Amino acid sequence: MSNNPIDGFTVTKDDFKFIGEGLQRPECILAEKNGDLWAADARGGVVRIRPDGSQAIITQSHDADAFGESSNDAEKFVDGTLPNGLAFADNGDILISNFGTDCLERMTRTGETEVMFDTVDGEPIGKVNFVARDSKNRIWITVSTMLHDWPKAISPNIIDGRILLYEEGVGVRIVADDVHFSNECKLDANEEYLYVVQTCGRNIARYKIGPDGSLSNKEIYGPTDHGRLIDGIAFDAYGNLWGTHVMNDGIFAIKPDGDLHIIFDDSSPEEVKKLDDAFQAEKVDADLLLSMGGEIATWCASVTFGGPDLKTVYVGSLRATNIPYFTSPVAGLPMVHWNETF
């Protein structure tokens, strides 16, 4: 008999509470031990939300020298900015994978921003999506596709996603180039494997991490095809890998034995079939996608464990203007920044 704390656990729309207001594309959320939340925001920065619900946007201010000789270049950069994945640097700065400008940035908590890099091996890095830091202070970055017109990569046949590894004093390098639209990535408790969402593979892959940060032995973790696009993932302390289905919105967990457990489903069978048919026929377009999505966290993008006991699950999304949350029966796996003081 299983003693997995999520066995039988589901949530309904009535189980959600909400924090934050007027947010724009809160795709990724970071939680701190003091209760603060930091949410990516399409206005070009990050919104900080205090436990009492008060909030403030920290807008990125870029050094024009980082983008060319004229301030005009910087203005163009800011106009196209789209903060996506977030991680805390070891000093509390915020690492931002900018899906709009295709670069990895570092922002102080007051908004001063520098570009860490926008090329690898002398070439543009591609459509950078997510960033994660490990206990060795290495930074893992996912690149969804090398196509600038990235919606064309929403296909069962285009597999050009990458994983990059950045080490201070060493630089950035490509450690995998076979990902089917790479999205969020997380490490397990022992940092033995890197788990990567293959959004258009509609599954999750994991790679064995070598002592030098190299990746090998790619394998699919859990179902080979969820039948739905996947976006974000996060481990709990028991070893369940939680994740989000996006467009056909919902929250799931893959148990350590590989079984899929649906925690919340905010879609309909008709909607799932409609998107699946278009995906298989390579006919996904913006109009179709905009017709999709649930009511709670429209275009459900990420799950983040927070709260004093790490049992509050915050849900990021691409189209909601607030952050839904609910209580989990099991604590989240503490991220590397959880016990750091900044």
C-alpha cells in the first residue's frame, strides 16, 4: 500500500485563493522564506508581492552601453523585453531569461540590469526560456528553439531546443541540443539528474549530470506523451514532480514510480481534442491558442512551493492578472536559495 502523500489529493476551483492584482504575464514565481513573492512581468521587470498583499513593480533599467553605442539601442531592447524564467543569484540578484530579447540577464532588487550573455560559441543563443541555479552555483538555461519566429516550433517535428550551462570564470556552453521545445528545468534533491520539460514532446526528459556538468543518458520520465503541452515543473519533498499543462490548463504530478496523477484539470475533453488535432496537423496558430485556457490560471505555466512550511503552491500563468494558490499535503523541495540570506 502506497504512503505517497499526494495519493487521492485533488483540488477544485473552490480550493484556490488569490494574491496580487494587475499583473501582466506572471509566468514564473519565486518564493522567499520571509513570504515575499517575485513574479515575472511583461512590463519589463518583476513584481514583488509582500505577505500582506502589498506589491510593487521593479522595472528593469538597462545600461545603454550593454546594447550598443546609442541609447536608442537600449530603448529598442526594453521595448521588446519579456521576462520569463527567474532564479535568485547567490547574492539575491534576480537572473532573468528574457524570452523577448533572447539573452540571460542579471537584475538587482532595485532594477539595475546587465546582460550576462546573449551568444554561445559566437552565435545567438536562441529563444531563451528558463533559468535555474544549483548548489554548486552553476546556472542552467533552457532555450526553447533556435527559430526567432518561435510559434513555428509548436510542432511534433521540430526538435531544436537546447540546454546551456554557465559557470563563473568558465563561461557558457551547450550541454544538450536535442530538446523538443525546452521549457522549465529543475534538479532533483541529490542534483543527480536535470529534469527538462519538452513542451512539444508533451513529456519530461531527464539527463544524468556528470561531475563536469555534462549531460548524458537522456530518458523520458513518466508518460511518453501527456497528450497536452507542458510548461513548468517543481519537485516536492517526497520526490513527486509537479507540473502544469498549458493551454489545456491543469496541474499534475509524476510520482517516483512514474505514474501520472492529475491534481487539477481546468479544461474539457473537446478543448483537448481540438488542440491535439491542430498540433498533430501542424496547424496551431495564435487564434486557436487564444481560444484555449481555463478560468483559474489561464495558460497555466508554473508551480512554486512557498509559505513558511513550503506547503503553499503558487500557480504562474501567461494570461492571468493575479496568482492563484492552494495548500499541498506535502512540502515542496527547498530550492537552493531557500536557506540563503541576502
